[in-house]
Amino acid sequence: MGANFESADCFFCHKYVARGAGHWNSVTYCNEACEDAALVVRAAEAQRLQEETRQQWINKWIPSWLEEANLKPATYEKILLKASTGRTIDLNEMTYVEVEKVINEVSDRARAKQKKIKRDALKSDGKCLRCGGAGRADKWAQTGHTCYACNGTGKAQPAVKF
Ligand SMILES: [Zn+2]
Ligand SMILES: [Zn+2]
């Protein structure tokens, strides 16, 4: 990509590169070998970070989401097999992308579970599912604050089937 317009230190080995010499590609290098070496270091660093993330997912976040999702073992196994396209159910044997699929699925299910628990609790209290029993909400200012699902009573109305 041409030589240096200005003298600078090599981005990789930090040796002085005179003006008009060296190899320039966004930053200054002594030569292409130094640029290649810098790319290798950067790729290795990216890979190291990815592996660190993968380990955190496996050891910390997936177990934590699993606890919340409370999945049946067979369901979890299906998720593992789907993520690894049938290769393994061992997270440690999965690639970064495969483990990412697992954590996405398990966290989605945990969130769905939390929502259901909340709805069930409201239902058993006889509370309106839309407003949670408040009958109104500030965020409905445009439509007059009152919950249309319960007409402001906060109580669950008999389900209307369409
Ligand atoms: Zn260099
Ligand atoms: Zn309501």
C-alpha cells in the first residue's frame, strides 16, 4: 500500500520507520511481514476473547438461565442437539456459535417462563392481565389512563372468545 508519508514507529515491532520507507496500510509497518504478524496477533486475541465468552456462557450464564427456565431434561437435550446439529449434547464440545444458539434458546425460554408465572399469579388473584390490577396506567395518557380490558376495575373480566 505504499510507503510512509511521515516517519513513524512500526505498529507491530515499534522500530523506527523513516519517511518514504516501510510499508503503510492504515498504520505504519516496517514491511509486510510485520503487518502479517500484527494480523496474526489480532486474530489470536479475538479468538482468546471468544473462548473466554464461551466459557462464561457454559459455566455461568447457561446454568443460571436453565434454573429459571426449569426445562425438562428431554427438552434441554433437544435444544443441545439442535444447536450442534445432532453432534453432541456436551456444551464443552460445541463451538462458540453453537453455544450461542443454546444460550439464546434457553434465555428465551426462561423469559417466557417468567412471563407465564407472572400471568398465572395475576390470574389466580383474579386481577386484570392487562393492567395487573391497577385499572389504569400513566403510559395510557393518550386514551384516558383507564384500562380498557377491565374498564378500570382492575379485575379480570370473563374471557371473550372471538
Ligand atoms: Zn516492524
Ligand atoms: Zn385492566
